[in-house]
Amino acid sequence: MPDKYLKIISINCGSSSIKFSIFDCSDSLDSFKNSLSLSDTDIKRTLSCRIEEIGTEYGSFYLRDKDKTESEKRNFVDHETALGYIIQKTGIGGSADIVAHRYVHGGKYYRKPLAVSDGDIKKLAKLNGLAPLHNPSNLKGLEVMKALLPEAKQVCIFDTAFHSDIPSYAKIYPIPIEYYEKYNIEKYGFHGISYSFIVNLLKIYKN
């Protein structure tokens, strides 16, 4: 058993909801960077929670860990308030090492998991128009967690990344070429994080 587990937060910021989990990982930060295979890394979820109906009068909070389950009706005016409440309730505070964000659209910029820099924040903001229902909320969650947990490494995992090797004839053949050249419109795939998980899991069972 390792002396110290790596603490990883997984967060999915939707337009009016947040899903938030905490995992213990048996690897050190350096070894985790070099080994992202499910078969090589011992990861255990220790807590999960969610907030729904952000910005309405019907807000709710749910939390579950190994010892208890909590739920309450509570209004959250915005994502910043909601995430602040989660940090307070979970007590994760300064002990988090990595915050991993589900990010819907990486556009042409991002085709792999991203360790976020200040420059990336500006580039990510330019992608809001590609997924206007999702990306702005993803970005808000990233900005808020960066402010709340400045010592933790912020990482984005893109739904579109799994499909980034779609051949060019399939990406642009169905549309006029000028749309692609002028507006960078092409075919993107979605839900790639789920597909990637399934593929990795099948590899483990196959072996």
C-alpha cells in the first residue's frame, strides 16, 4: 500500500448541473503522468456528488461516500457558488492533486488530454461557439476550480479527442469545401470519453 494516495477530482460541469467525484490513485504524480492505462493504475472512487437545477429555485445537492448519503434542497445562483459549496462539503480543499474536467469540444486545437495553462484558457474560450450549450459551462467550471484550488493541476479531457483520427474524406466530404476552408466546419465525433473507457475496459478483459 502506498504511503500517500494521489487525490484526483473528476468534474463534469453542465449548463445547469455539476457531477463531481473524488478518486484515490495509488501512483505518484510523475508515474501517473506516464501511465494512464486502467490496467496499470489502481484508482478507487471515494466520494461522488452532484448538484442540479443551478440558477433556479429548484436546486438540489446529493452526496455519497463510504459512510453516508446526503441530499438537500438548496438553491445555487451560479456554478461558482455551487462548486464552492461542494469544496466546503467534501473538505477536499488543498489536498487535491489533479482536477480532471470533462470538456465537450476541443475543436482543432485539442486532440489529446490537456494540462491547462493560462494561454489555453483563452484558446478554449474561442471554442464556445462550437458547442454553445456545453463548452461555456465547461470553461466556467475550469476557471472556478482553478481559482478555488490553485495548487492542483487542471486537466481537460475532450469528448471530441477520441474521434480526431476520422479520415479527411469523412470529415469534409458531405459539405461544400468552402465551408471547411472559410469556417473550419467539419465532422466531429462526440461522447468520446465514454467510448475510450469502453475500449480500454475491453482491452483489460481481453487480456
